[in-house]
Amino acid sequence: MNKHFAFVYICLNFLFTNSLVFAQDSIYARKVIQTLTASTFHGRGYVKNGDGIAAKYIASEFSKMQLQKTGINYYQNFSFGVNTFPSSMKINIDGKTLKPGADYIVFPTASSAKVEYNIIYCDSASSLIKLKSDENSCLFISNKIYAAHREEITEILESRTKGAVVFIEDTKLTWSVGRSQLKIPVIIAFQNALPHNSKKISFKINAKFQSQHKTQNVLATINGKEVPDTFIVITAHYDHLGRMGKKTIFPGANDNASGVAMLLNLAAYYSSAEHQPRYSMLFIAFAGEEAGLVGSKYYTEHPVIPLSKMKFLMNLDLLGTGDEGATVVNATEYKSQFALLKSINEEKKYLSFLGERGKARNSDHYHFSEKSVPSFFMYTMGGIKAYHDIDDIEKTLPLTKFKETFLLIRDFTDRL
């Protein structure tokens, strides 16, 4: 009887201890996401040094784990041009002041403006002639017309020096980053937020183009115990969209504080002596992903660890959900590696579904695989739909399958 109770005690103690380990991983992940999405990080963008603050935090976590530097510090510095909106954001239509982020977003390449215009509606393809000729009004263009004539409209916008444009959106406001600046003010507004038969619109926008925004990738390594000269690479971008005006912040919890949380969890796991990997590991937190994969492109052109020494790269982006499984980009390009990943998932039943996609230029894996580094990009599916908007916040990010995704990536890394 005593032996039976002892056995039960040992089993319960094992399960309890294991659950504490997993709970601690989840607690750390949640803490990382809370930190990166805090208002003091300014959306990890290009206003008030948001990306620089985030980089410093990630470097400090690497230091606490005693990961090795690849140079004199954990940074790989570079710069690029970016359009920003640091202050003075007000749009008024027929006396109604629109709410930034909720009612409208500024077009990423919009210019500064403090003007008022009469409104003209462009509701057909033929009315686009007004966009070419009328420079003393604000033209309202439906999302349907813009989608059908995107290239033509973009070309006209780039040539205009007067007037303004409002693109009318009827589904979702999705912001992005501009790498250049137009000469006129442009916004995207929710159709439901616009007064009926609007007559006049006034703009107050302060746009600042930074031709040489200074930023940095954050890098750290762990020595392999058997094959130290070959690397498994784990990457995630830490930047997001930043601030739009004085008060509106895009926190980027799922995109991509979740990926950084996973990267740091994996770094913490492999930094312990008992989990030292066979191959060396390189962890890279990229800047500039939202501006067009700038940080990852820079690394492939200026590699600190040569690309030829990279055995495999796993890029982590959008990992905050998972109730509908996950998708792997480049699965059809690297079939044997995907077969391994899939077999592990089927054996351990970590995720309900593991989808495969082909090549795609949709995250930081792209420039590596284009230079013959075997690479996956994994993202989870289901749950919240917030993306590139003000609603991508930590409080509603469920981390539904974060633990299981961690275990899948860990097992895959170990099997490689």
C-alpha cells in the first residue's frame, strides 16, 4: 500500500513540476508581450525611438541568459528611409472630428497638411479623370475603385502636388509603413464613420520623412556541443508600426511580440547547460520587417555568421493563437524538413492542423531562402483577427497553443 501511494506521489509530483515549468514558460511569454506592447515602447516603430527601446530590451534578455555576442555588443546597426507621423493628427468632415485608428488611418506615404477642401466623390472608373485634373478638391475614392485601378491611382498620386484624397474602406482599417512621401495628404476612412453626403474636409497632419532612420538587428549565439561550426537559426522581427500622431499607438501583440516571446523562450531553454544543443544556435530579432523586410535583407547582404554555415532557419511570426493549427511557408520547397516537422506533430499531437504553403515573400525567411538557406516561416491560425490595427493588443491575445508550438519547434530543432 505504501509503495502504491509512493508511486502515485511521484507521478503527481512529476506532473505538478512539469506543469510549473510550462506555466513559467507561459508566464515569461506573457511578460515579454506585455513589455513589448507597453505604451513606453511606442509601438516599436520609428517615432520616439520605439524600435530602439525594443532592441535594448531584447539585448538585455539575451544578456540575462548569458548568450554570446557576435561582436562588441548584440547589435547589427543599419539605417533606412521611412515616413513617420510624430504629432498633429486631426481630420474633420462637416464638423465631425474623426478618431484616428478607429475611424481612419493616414496613408503610409502621406505628406503634412493643414488645409480644407470641398469633397468630390469618385464612384466609377471614368471619374478617375478627376484625380488627374482636379487639384483644388479632396477626392473620395471607394475601396473597390482603388483595388481595380491601384497602379494607375498610385502613379497619379505620386505626380500630384495639390489637393487631397480619401480612400473609403468598408471592411477593415489595416495600416502599414511608408518608405517614401507624397506631396499631398491622403487618408483611408471607414465608410460608416463618414457623415452622409459630406461637403467639406479639413486636414491637420504632421508627416516627417526620415531619410536615414538608425536601427538595429539584435543577435546572439549559443555554442553547439558537437557541431559548433554549423548553426540552427531562430528569427523573429521585433518592430511594428509605431505611432500615428500623438495618441494613437499600434501595439503589435500578435505581430510580432508573440514571435519575439517564442524566440526568447527558445533562447532561454537552450541556454541552460542541460539543454545545450548539438549544433550552435543563432538568434536574430530583426528590425524593419514592417518596412519591407529591411533588417533581414540587410543581414543577408552583410552576414555576421556566414550563410553557408546555416543548417536551417526557423522564422517566427504571428504565434499568438493556434486553435486552428499553424501554417508553414516554404513547406513545399523543403519537403524532407516539412515531413520531419509533420511527423513530430502527428506523433505528439501538438497542433490540430499543420498546413503547407510554397514560397512567399511575406516575412523575414524570404531573403535567406532566396540565398539557398533552408528556411521555414511558421505562423498560427484561428482566434483573434486583429492585424496591423489598434486592436492587436496583449489583453486579447489568447496564446492558445503557445506551449504546444514551443514544444513542436523544440522537438524539430532537436531532431535536425
